[in-house]
Amino acid sequence: MPPAVHNKKHMRIPLYALLLCSVPFMVHAQSETDSVHHSYTLSTVNYTILGQRYQKNYTRSRELQQSTDRLLERIPGVTMIRRGNFAMEPTLRGLSAAQINMTIDGMQLFGACTDRMDPISSYVEPNNMERIQLGFSPNGEQHNASVGGGLNFSLKQAQTGVAKVWSGLVGAGYETNATATQTIAALQYSRSRFAISANGVWRRAGNYTAGKGQEIAFSQYNKWNLGLSAVYLLKPNQQLRVDYLQDEGYNIGYPALTMDVSFAKAKIGSASYIYTPTGMKLKSWESKVYYNYIDHAMDDTKRPAWQVPIHMDMPGTSQTMGLYSRAKWYYTNHFLEAQFTAYSNRLHAEMTMYPKNAAEMFMLTLPDVQRTVYGIDLKDKIYLGQDWTLSPSLTVNYVQSDIYTELGKETLSSLFTGSLDRKNLVWNAGLNAEKQINGRWMLFGQLSRGARSASAQELYAFYLFNRMDNFDYIGNKDLKQETSVNASLGMSYHQHRLHIQPQLFVYRFSNYIVGQRKQGYSTMTIGASGVKQYVNIPDALLYGGELYATYRPWDKWYIQSTNSISIGLDNAGNALPLIPPFKSINRIEYTPSKYGFYAESISQSRQDRISTVVYGERASIGFTIFNVGAGRNFTIGKNTLNVHAAVYNILDKQYYEHLDILKLYRPGRNVALNLSLTF
Amino acid sequence: MRKIFALVCVAIALCTYTSCKSKNNDPKPGIETPAKSQLGTASTTDYIITLYADTPLLFTGYNRLYVKVQDATGAVSSTANVSIHPLMEMSTMSHSTPYEQVSYDAATGLYSGAAVFIMPTADDDAWKMEVTVNGQKVAIPVTVGTFPTKVISISMGSDNTTYIVSLLRPATWKVGMNDVEFTVHKITDMMNFPALDNLTIEMTPEMPSMGHGSPNNISPVSTGKGHYKGKVNYTMTGDWRLHLKVSDASGTVLLQDAFIDILF
């Protein structure tokens, strides 16, 4: 909770400072077991949820050794779709894929895999990140049209003028389950006008073991990730920044799917110019150009013969180039933001099949789709008196989709007649409001209209197999935009030791896009149940709530509870697929001086709000698992060594979450040991 | 001996074909004259008669044929009365095959027709094309090879008649929607193979190595002279089989599955 809420007299000044970060900001007053201030930028990842007046500060260097997936799944409202032990796909309140926007440092990226094996969150590591920004509404921190908000992974940048010229971090971790190892390192060289930093991760894991000793075959992974950042100050208030991120995964198993991945590589580069004048109404002006290339190859050569009726190669690529320029102004009681953005993405995915005793077969599964988007975002934050904050916003995107090769056009002549080009004008508008009732109570709410154009897959998919419902999917170039009107209302009660924040939300969708069975089409995938085509259904409804509470009964003791639920229904009253049931994470921490102990439970209720006939989903049973951990900091000269041990799923429970594809059991008992040294 | 000669002919024809192709890189104005392969030539007292096809080698199934008629001075004739008649001479008998009589095509300056070869040239069984120009007849030997996939279906129908269903091979197939055309003939006797119109053909493509089909196909419909035109959808490259169920006007199924195989 910002100090502003504690004490109204000081409201303006801290808010002013915090708004420069453009995020509502709140830091728990709790002592952090290992947050070492001088190397803050190297050892922390924060997340912020837009429009919600708190920020959790998960700032432990051991967290950097975890995967991005594990960080994400602890955030209220975020649930991961799991296809293996790697590259889980985030959903926000049950919205996923094209309904949410995922960006890395404001850059647009699109996974190259047609089977959603590589959500872009799999190409960024906690060690690369400074902050995860989340928005549940279309007009959140995200700068792009969407119906359900999105996620931005803000990259860590090199800091100039740090007292220590050289600073860094090395760490290693080992987990008994899957004999997983993580090795991380970060190094920064900082002078007054120039700074460069590098960070790297290397992870590998074998097959993991689910509860009760069941080994999950094809769940291994290997990856490395390297982040580089260089900053040069042209003048004290003008900087040039270059960022490069490379992430390469190899031999990754996807036990819930029919194929694994031989490699998944991303190269992500950008150059920025940032102007931050002082004493002007213009507070910052940042312009960035970027390019990224993702190369992904599915592989079935490691599977036993009975699982592979026909050997096939399924490579895919995605490349995006773009730019944005955003400026922020502050005058009197307005905090204004404007942005222009443009990007172009090309997706290519193909499949070559090698039947025995017959000719090889070749097809495009995503027939060379090109999408170009131009957008304008405008946002204002208006402070009305001491109590009211209003934030109107508007986003307009012009989206052009077409097919850029002759083969792609010929392929789609199988499905469509007439022009394949699509042009959409998409707009979002919203209003956020916050009302400080008194020093302890605050109300916040938002009302917005969101829209998105159908994704490349929804428009042009060419027999993409969906393991969840066992159907081949084909696109529909005549899809209308999906739109949502969404509202949320929350309140926050805050006093010295107790913080409670419930929130309710509702999204009312029009032209909701779902797969619908198409009769008379024969399946491409051997064993598939049929063919579905993306269609607009007239409407759909998603509603639910989150409850976040913290309590400090005594100093050094801290209790936290995160609860969320979503319910989704289509126009016929059928439950929508991939909607998380009630989930509760409860945690107790005890942190005497250099030590830290915690115990937590993670529970999910059963999900029987499903529509097996319509969406092919099956019911899930609920579960509760328990984790415990302990850590200690050792000070060695000016360096800090953190030792941390944890046991996850201590009861070795067999469990899965509702969004896990094929409902494969998640890892059983896992003992993890992490060491990290910050210097 | 004749076989060797034929092979040499084919080789020469292939060479000229490819070299023509490479020269054709220069854009040339004027009417499009698709490269044709000469199959053979013969002279009568008044005419030089040359037989062409689209490819250097004829294949079992449907082949377009072209006849060029020149007088003794070499001038191309467009007004002659030209007819063709394919004939296979076997050791004990001879027979013909379904064919389409030639007619003059002003665009190419050739008399064009077609023949549906029901069998390839074999050791002692040779095909020849009899060409008659204003009553003067020549016989040009031609070699018919077996097409690598089954582009012709010869089978006994439910009415104990033998039907011949043949694919008109396009220059190239492409992924996606393609025009597709078939001919249907029946065997009356060794010399008569009338073309059949007004049949109903139900076409179902399939990839035999995967067992799946493709959507949005348009079954061929009768366009006269025994021809049927439709659209076939190839969702990918590879082996395809076009299942053809042929019924007569009364709805009686004549052929349950006269299939044609495609590879591209």
C-alpha cells in the first residue's frame, strides 16, 4: 500500500514519484529475507497488477532460479495451461491465447508453434526481468487492443551511476524431482554515463516423477537464456539503450501432446532512445525499434513407434518487427500518456509427413500469415481532489491480415473462396476510478469496452490439432471481431497489520470465438474425433472474483491468502473450456533476522462446470498440496550468500490442475536446494 | 529395335524440350504457343503429316494429340479433311482405343484431338496412329508408356459393361483447389468405345497413407463428349486417391469405386 494511503497529507508527493513508474505501487513492509539493496536490480522481480492498489514484492534471489511459469502461477487471477514440465501458457481469469496480450518490454512477440507449445513467457526468465505487469482489463498497462488485458515482462536494464562499478549474482539450484538443475549468473558494469549488464540461465531437467512414484515420460527439458543490456547517457536526461535476449530450448518433452520439441529458439533485440526531461511537463519520451525471430521445431523421433503412426516434422517460425514511441506528461492534476505503435508479424508453420512405403506429404498448417498493426493509445489519469482518481483511456488499432506466399494462398483455396485479406479497425475504451473513502477504505472499479480481431490461427488455421478436445481446427476468414464489455469493482481495507482486498469482475462478450464442429470434413490427424472451425457465437459471459488478504499477527509473522474463481458460460449456457475453478494459496511466513521460514498450501476445488459434448473438456477433481521452505542469509564481507531449501508437495500428492491438458499428474514431492551469492 | 528407336526419339525430344524451355526465358510477345513434342512424321503424295503431343512420351490414359498438315511447299493447311484412328496391332488381332476425333484449332494452327490409351506399348504389341488427310492415309508409330500412377480405370460395371474412366492430367497440380476433368467411355467392341454423357460421378478424394480426405470438392458433372468437370481439393502434397462412384441417369450405380491415383 503506498504511503499515500496511510497518510493523506503526504499523498501528492509519493504518488507523483510513483506515477513516474506508471504503476500503482505498494510494497509490503515485511522484512525481506535476502533483498540486498545495492544489488536490487539484479536480484528482484516484482509484479504489478494494474488497477489494483497493491504490489507484491517477491524479491528473493532464489526466485530467479525458478521458471517464469512458477512466478506467474502464484499471481492471483493467473492460471497456467500445462502441457508438460516446461513452457506453460498463462491465462488471465480464464482468458488465454489471443484474448490476452503478451509482450516483452512492450515488444510484440508471437509464438511460432501451432500447438501453443511456446507462449512467449517461455522465452523470458525471471533473471531477465525487472517486473511483470499485469492488466485484467483491455485498457491496462497493455498497449494493444485486447478483450482481456495482458502481461508485460519488463526487462531488467543496466543501471548507470551505481556505487559499485561491478556487481553481480551467481546461483545454482538442484531439485531432486526430475534431477533438475538451474545455474544463473548476472553481472553489471556501471559507470556514470555507461553501463552494461549481462545475465544468463542454464536449466536442465530429466523426466519428473508425479505423486506416488509415477514417472512422467517425455517431460525433460534443456534450455539456456542470455540477456544483454547496454545503456549510454548522451546527456543526463537522454539515454540510448540496446537490449538483446536470446533463449534456446532443446529436447523438450511435452507428455500431454503427441509430439515433443527438438528446439525452440528466440532472438529478441531492440534499441531505444529515452528522453526524461526535468522541469517540464513532458516527463518521459521513449522510442523503441525491435525485431525478434522465433524458430521452433516439433519432433516425434523420441516417441515409441506405437505413438507415431506417421513420422512427421513440424517446424514453424515467427518474426516480428515493430516500433513504438510513447510519451508521458504530467500537469497539474493530469498524468497523460500517449503512444504510437506499429508492428508486423509473419507466421509460417509447415508439416512434412513420411509414411512408410509411400510418398512424403507436405502441407502448410499456418499458411504464411502476415499481420500488420498500427495503433494509438491515449490514457489520462486525473486526480480530483484528494479522494478521486479517474483514468479514461482509448486504444485504436488498425489490423491488416493477409497471406504472403502463393503456396499459402493456394492452400487456403481448399477452404475459402474470395479474398483472404482482412482489415479491421479495433477500438478499446475504458474508465478506471478509485475513491479513497478514508484512511483505511478505498473503492476501485473500472468499466471498459474491449475488442480484438481474430488471431492468425483463428482466421487461417489449416488443420491444427487440439489435444484437449481431440479435434482438428480450421480457420474462418470471415470471423467478426470479438468484443467485451467488462466491469470490475473492488475495495480495499488497510490498516497496520491487516489488508483485505476483494474484487468482483464480469466480462460480457459479443461474437465470442470458439471452435464448432464442422460436419462433412475429414480429419487430418490420425485418431482425431473430427474437425472444428472457429466461429463467432453471439455472446458469452465470464464472471468471478479474487480475494487477497494479508495479516501480520506479530512482527516477523506474515500470513497471506490469495483466492480466485472464474465462471464462464456461452450463449447456450454451456460452461466455457479452460476456466479455472476456485483456487486458494495460503501462506505463512516467519522471518527472524537472517532466517526465513514459510509454509503454504495450494488448493483447487473440483471443476465440474464443464461441457464435454460441446468443448470436449472433462471434469477435474480438487486437490490440496503443501510446500515448506527455509532460508538463511550469510554475510561474507560485502557479499551475501543466500541458502534456501524447500520441499514442494511434501505429501507426494497425485494432483493436476483443471487447465492441465490430458490431466497429467504434476510433480510429486520435490526437494529443492538453492544457493545464490550477490556481490 | 523399334523400342530402342522410340527411346532415342524420346531422349531427343526431351533434350529439345528442355532446351526450348531454357531458351523460353526471354519474354516473347504474341500468342502463346505451348511447347509440343513431336511424336512422328510421315508423308503422303500431297502432304507432310506431323503428330504432336503435350509431352514427349504418350502414357496410358488420356493424351491430347495434335496433327500438323503441310502441303509439299511446307505451307500449313487449315482446310483439309483430317481424321485420326489409333490402332494397336497384336500378334493375333488388332484393336483401337477411345479417342476424340481431331478438329482444326485456329489458335495453334493444328488439328487437335485426343486418345485414351487403355494399355501401354508392349513387346509385340505396338500402337500406331492412323492419320487420314483428304483420303490419304499414313500410319505413325507411337510409343505409349505406363503412367507412374493409376490415371485410368478400366472395370466391369454392374451391367456387365466395361467402362473406361480416365483423368485429364493437368500440366501441374497445386495445393488447394484444382480443376479436375475426366472422360468416361464404354467398350462396345474392339473398335468402338463410345463416350458416355449424363452419368453421375461422386468424387471423394483420400490420402491412402493417412486415411483422410479433403473438404469442398465439387464432383465432376457431364459437359458433353464424355467429359466431366469438377474441382478437387488437395490439402497437402503427397499421394491422393480420387474415388469415383459412377451412376447412370436412373440412379443405378454402375461403378462402385473407379479410383484414380495422383502423386504430386
